[in-house]
Amino acid sequence: MKLASFIIGSSGKSTIGVVLEDGGYLDLHGATNGGLPASMIAFLSLGDDAMHKARSLVAGAALGRSNVIHPDDVVLQAPVPRPGKIMHTSCNFPAHLSELTTWKEPEWQSHNWGQFHFEHPTGFLEAPSSVVPTNAAVRVPHFTRQLDYEIEIGIIIGKTAFRVSPEDALGYVAGLTIFNDLSARDIQAREHSNKVILLGKSFDGSCPLGPYLVTLDEVGDVNNLGMVLTLNGEERQRSSSANMHYKIAEMVSWWSNTTLEPGDVITSGSPPGVIAGRKDAVYLKSGDRIDCRVDRLGALTTFIAD
């Protein structure tokens, strides 16, 4: 299934639903007279029963269209508009780590990228308030002159997970989505020189997420998903989840050393091809359009504004 959080434009009601094959959206809250919640986190917290109920409703959707919303009346939100936490995995594509070692600014070099270890995943938390949906217009923060992109896969947790094994980890995943890790590189570099990171990755709008939560049965092989990012139609990043150092199950297992809760998001890290790695680096500016596409997950579009 493809699950979505959205606002029904004609009523202003916020709800969740299933994206149907004909493009319509089945309002799960409305179709069950409130039996299923109108928020994604509450829905995921109900576990397998809620998923089974949603699937049964989809099977019968053709029999009653009263709760099927036309796409023109849907305003998509991020699949989880306000995750409890976003756990970002750093340097998970070796080719991106190699790209980082070429960055010349002293703040970057002070981080000793060549000594980056792979004893276990490493990363940082990003602010839940930074999440925006597909088609959002993200303003260039006043404090940066180096706004950059990064295509990533977002792993959405479906069940409370604590110290789960890699073998069991996918059983705790509700589904996958697309994540664009917008980054203020100049701020990030200065933070890195102090061995911390916060504002460079957690400003308002820095975490575009969407368009949908795609359940694993529809995704198929999570370790073979093509990833492509274009800027104004020009391809900038192309890779596959096959190239990740830590696979999705390994990341979920490691990060579950902190209790993971339904709706939490783990990010995959980015492949190479970011602006900061280009010799002719021209950073994001008002009017730019970024399209992130991942096999079977759809497309996440972000517009850059003043």
C-alpha cells in the first residue's frame, strides 16, 4: 500500500488515507466513521490490525466511493508530518565519504574524514519541526550562502523497537519514503569543526519528506532501489540502495539501541553528487526545483524560494 497524510481541500480536514490505483485517496478515518485515526502516528501505533483493516477497505473501495477523495481535492502533507525523532545516518555511501575528503575548507578538513570509521552507524538527530511535504517551497535561510541537497531514503518505523536484531529489524518498519536532506554547508562546516552538528541540518524546511509511506510488501527488495536527484531537470545524483554501507535492516537494528517508536524516521545517508562536491559549485537559490526519485517510492519535489 501507499499511505498518505493529507488535507481535504474542500473541508480543510486533516486525515490519512490509501493512494488507490486510479489516483484517488481513500480517507481511512472517514471510511471507518472514526474507527481508524486521522493521524499517521496514531494509525501506526495500532499495529498490524490497522494495516489489515486498511487493506480490507481498499479491497472494497470500488463498492463505495463516498470516502474516496479526488486528487484535485488533496493537499499532500509529509507522510509523517511531525515525527517523534529523525535519526540521520552519516556517510553511509562510501562514494559520498570519498567526495567529502576533497572539500578544501579548513572546517571540513578539521573533521578528519579520512579517519571516518565503520565500526557501527554514526549520525545525528534532526529537528522534527524541519519536516515539510512534497511540493513545499523552502526559503533560503538568511544565515547561509551554501544551501545544498542530498537524496536519501526515509525509513518509517511502524512498531516500538528496542535492541532488535538485523534479522528481525524489517518487521518493525512500516514502510519507506523519500527524504531530501537540505543542508547549509557553511554552517555545517563550522559546526563540524567543533565536532557538533545542529543548525546546518535542522533549519525550518530542511527535511522534505514524501510523497507517501510505501509499505514493504509493495517496495520489494529494499536493498536494490534506484535513486536519482535532478536540479532544474539536470541529473545530479544517481545511485542505489545497493551501494549503502549499512543496509536498512542494519540501520534499524543499530538505532534501536535508542527506543524507536511508530512514526520515527531513520535516514539512509546520501550518495555522491552534492553541490559542495562540484568544482563549479553553485548553491541553491530562489527559483530552483529539486526532484528526488526512488524506485517504487515515487517522487519528492522541492522548490527553493527567497
